[in-house]
Amino acid sequence: MKETEAKVLQTDVYLSFVSSLFGNRGTLATGMIVHVMWCFLVFSDTGSVFYLGMAACFVAVFLYRITGFWQFDRLDKQSLSREQIASIERGYVVGAAMTALLLGVASGYALLVLQSTFAAFTCIAMTLGTMMSIVGRNYGSRHAVDFQIIGCCLPIIVACILTGELNLALMSLLLIPFGLTTRSMAKGVRDFLYENVIASREMTLIAGRFDTALKTMAHGLMMLDGNGRIEVINRQARDLLGLDPAVDVKDSELVNVLRQGTIRASDAIIQQIALLAKGTLNRALFRFSGERHLEFSVSHRSDGGVVLIFEDVSARVAAEEKILHMVRFDALTGLPNRGYFAGLAAEKVNGRGEALAALAVFDVDGFKHVNDMRGHVVGDRLLSAIAARFAALGTDNMLTGRLIGDEFVILLTGGEDSGGLEQQIRQLHAGIQGDYHVEGLRLTVSMNGGCVILPSQDFDMENWQIKADLALNHAKSEGHGALTVFRPEMDAQYIDEQKLRADLRLAVANGALHVVYQPMYRPDGSVIECSEALVRWHHAERGLVGPNIFIPMAEDMGLVSQITRLVLDQACRDCMTWPDPMGVSVNLSIQDLRNDEIVGYVADVLKRHSLDPSRLHLEVTESCFMDEPVAVSAILNQFRALGVTIAIDDFGTGFSSLSYLDSLPVDIVKIDRAFIRNIGEDQRKLKLLRGIVHLSRELGLKIIVEGVETREQLALINRHRFADLVQGYVFSMPVDADRITELAATASPTGKLSTLRRGAKNTQSSAFRAAAR
């Protein structure tokens, strides 16, 4: 401790140093007695009365000092200020300095006055001996050490110099380094003790903080020695391990302590924790009874021991398990989702070699209708009920999952008999169909299914699902709960379909599709008022590809909007070449109506070709209204604001057609061909058609009947005045744009019908007519 540091000692440290001055009272009394006896010995040898006076002075100084000691004992030391402590130190220094000065004066008197060798020797020996005790007793006060050294040495040096003897004077000067050495020794003791006091305080502070940390930390902590015995354990560790807080486990082996806890650690867990304690493992997670999970980590100490830190991670593990379950399982049905199902299926068929396995995909026939008519809540409950029935029909060799939407997937394992495995699938297929009771409703469910049966060793979820999906597509084409087993030729059909899709994408990009028009006549055949634009695709290799094939494909590929825009542009361009006010009609799909960009495009096309908006008719099917009624209605109102005519196409084939007539901006109703077919023989159709026509006319709507193919159908329509316009092969098949002008010029109420009807009869087969739309 530097001298400057002594001035800034903390008060409590300063007090401890001052308090050390008042300790060891026995040496104080012993010193006084020795000094008095020494004075009497010198007196008896020299007869000098001066030493009797010195003895009296020693007693007086002792009484002064001992009184100060008693006063110090009675003080409340914790309340002492720094100034009061300094005052106490000064009082002690005075007493100590007086004692030292008496010794020095006694020695100097013996040298200078008595000139007695015995007296001088004993005095100097006593003085220097007393100086040696200065370090041990007075190290706590720098001032006490300094004044005592000066008091002892200065009188001797002065006396030696005054004797006039050079050698004696020079020898006395050696007391100076002796005094400085003594002073340095006292300072060293004081610095050492100061550093230890500070270190002790820091250790106490650290120990307190460590103890606080141990008590308040959320983790359990145990410090073990090299033999696996517990040196330190905190309260949290006891609580986590279920240890009795009253039992002292210090110096106990960890393995034995674990067996005392209430968490019921198994032998396997205890062995693993023992490996942690030995340092073999660094981290481990253990599951104890009661769904408690503790995670341990270990840190190695330089003395060979370890520190085990552990915490209760039950909440975290539960959350991770919940997240993992959400990732792996479908939230609605609780069945494995596709990704997790693939992993489970791979495990199930692993190592089965040539043994057969079947992957089947099922979907609910007409599920969209359930959602539309009953609501999504009923639809979701139905899917949950189907999943529950799958679970009820499950066997040990069966695994069930949910793919997406209303599609379910199962894996069945079998032996070498594909027929037996197929029979199991058919039995399962039959079992999941039938009536379901959901939300107080009885719903009859048909499930379409497709499956593939192959050796287990060839399992590949993606490839097997593709094959099952191909079989499912065949089942969907049959409908009404069909089940189809994959056949090799389906692969060729799939490849062929993919090639056709690629060709369609290229055809759309290159503008290879073309537009034809089917005119709409007045019922008497006298005037063509409008023509419907129909898109056609003539494939370079396949020839004419029917719209019933490539339009659904284009919808699935997201190309239908591009086709619509192509048709709109071409139709408006061609319409400008026809006699005014003849119009053109273009079909819009639901994909076209999912945003209002189509409105801007129509406005741009009309402006570009200078076509009167009233000459453009836009046809929208009922399915568009059913899917997104609010959005579609808003877009149709924007078309109406442009002056474009709106028509409902295929009217009568949906589930709530009549409501659209009143709620939507509609100008024309196009009655579906299904009402015209066999209308002469089916009186119910006739009555239904009469009702639709009457209601539409009451609402001020124009009526177009499409699909009229025979003179008898036309005559019936004319007799009952069912239509304002007629579209069908009875008048004309779809033709190129330049033919529309010719047909309009030759139209008449007499000759036109027979000419076109004969042409239709002689040149068109029923199959071709069915595909022409």
C-alpha cells in the first residue's frame, strides 16, 4: 500500500488498522515493567537519581496509554467517523512516541553524562530491542512507527555527536538506515495486511454474490470433486431433483443422491448422469417421471472436478413436440400430412423386399358442392368424420394420411398376392363410402379412388403418388365413387398429356390458336344479331384438339386468361368487319374475373378497334358467381358502366340460378342445351323451360337458347316463343369470321333453315357436335 493510498483508506479498513494498535495489552504492561526494572538496575549500578525519575515517567506514560485503551474499548466503533478515528490514532501516537522518547533520552544521558560503559550498553540495548517491537505492535499507524523511531534514535545520535568522539559519532549514524529499515518493515507488514483485508473483502463480496446467484438462479447447480462427490448444491438443484431440503448431501456421491430424489430417475438415467459427472458426456436431455424433462450440461474444472448445470425444459420440450406435431400432422383430421406420411411409409416398407405394397389416393366426389351449399364448417367436419372412419377401419398393415383438400392417402402392405391386396383396398373403399352424420345433417359420400400396387423395394412416394393420381383421374372421369387400379398404359397417357400441355403453352405463346364464330339467329332465321366467338386449336400432329380437352387444361395451367385476351382482341377486330349493329359474344372464365385488370383490357380493346361497347357481349357461367359472387358482381358492374352487354351462359345447370337474375347486372340469359335435348318427349323439361322463360321476360331479360339442332326443336321454340335468339346447328355450325358476313347477307325466314339444316345433317356427326363448343 503506497503512502498516498494510506490517506484514502476506506473508513472501515482505517478503523481496523487503528484497532490493531489497541490490541495485545499484555505486551504494553510487560514493556512498562521491563523499563522500570531497567531503570532501577541502572540506578543501582550508577547511583544516578535521573533513572528513578525515568522510571516514574515510564509508569506515568503507561497509565496515560492504558487509560486511552480503556476509553477505546467503550466506544461504539461502528458509529465512529473518520475524524474521530484519526483523533484516536493521534492519542495513541502521543503515548507511543513518549515511551520511545524516554528510551532515547535515557540512552543519550548514559552516553553523554554518566559515561558508564554498563549504563550505556544496557540503555542502547534496551532502546534498540524496543525498536524491534515497533513493527509487530505499531504497523497499523505510519505516524506511530515514524515518531517512535525518531524518539528512540535521535537522542542517541545527538549524544554520540556531543561526546566529541568521531568513531562513536559515525557509529551512531548507522542508526539511520536501521530506523529506515524498521520503518520499511512496518510499511511492508501494513501493505500486506491491507492487501489481505481488501482481498478478504472482495472474497466476501464474491462469496455473497455467488451465494445470491446460487439461490436466485433458475438453473440447478452442483459442483463435484474429482470423485463425483457433491461440494456445492443450490436450492434449485434440490427442488428439481426432489431432494429433502433438510438432508445434508455435501460430500455425498452424486449417484447415491439421485436415488434419494422423488423424480424417480431410472438406472439408465443415473448411469448417463454419472458419465456427465466423469466428463465423458458434455450435454444430455433426460425424461423423468411425470413428463418432466431436465437438460444437463457440464463444465470441467482445473482441479479435476466438474460443474453440473441443469434446468427444467419440460415447457420447451412440450412446445417443440407441439410444433413438431403441427409440422407432421394435419390440424383438421389429425392424420399425418404428406411429408410425414412419406417418411412413415418408407419406414413401413423398408426391408420387405419383393413383398407387395399398395398406395391409394381417395377424394370426395362433389366435395366442393358440400362447401358451397353447406358451408366450410360442415365441410371440415365431414373431412374429420371421414378421417375417423379411416382410423376405425385401419389395420396393422395400413397407414393413413391426408394429402390436401379432400384427398386422403393410404398405404397397405401385403404379401405376394396382388389380387388379395386389391380386394383389401376395395373393401376399405366400400367401407368409407355411405352416409355421414355431420352437424345434424345426413350426407351421402362417394369417394373416388386410384391405387398402385408394386413391390415394396421399389417404393418412392413421389412416383407412386403420380401413378395413384393417374388412376384417380380415370376414376374421376367415371365418377360416382369409382376405384381404379393403375395400369402401365396410364403412364403413356400421362406422358402424352404432359407433351400436349407443353404444346398448348407454345401454341398460346405463338398465337397458334384461332377463333371461329357460331351465329345467333332470330327464331325465324331472318337476321343474325350476334355471333359467339369460339377458340379452336389445330395441332400439327394431332389435328383438331377439342376445346373440351384443351380449355380445362389451360385453366389448370393458368393460361386461360391469355387465351381470353387473344379471343377478345380477335373477336373485336372481326366484329368491326360485320354489319352494324351485329355483335360478338366472348366467354370469360373465373380466372379472368379474379381481379379487375380484365375491365381495363376490355376498355383498351374496344378503344383500339373503335368498337361500340354495346356490340360486345361477355358471357359468364354460373360457376363464376358461385365461387366469388361479391368480386364477380363488382367487376360485372364495371363492364355495365362501359356499356358492355352481360350474359349468363349455361343458365339452369347451377344450384341457385334464379337468385342471380335479380342480384347481378345481367342483360341476357343463355339457356343451356340440356333443356333443349329431348324437349319434345320430356314434358317436365318443357314446363321447366316455360317457367324460366316467363321469369326472365318478367325481369326484362333477353333470352338465347343454345344447342338447337333439329327443325322439331326450333318449331317448338317458335310455337311457345321461348327465345329471342337461337344458336345451334339447326342454323349454322361455327364458321370463320368472313363467313359471318355472307350468312348475314343470305339470311331469310324461308330458304335459310332448310339449307343450313341439310348441311348440318349431312356433314356433322353427333360426336363432333358435342365437341364443337
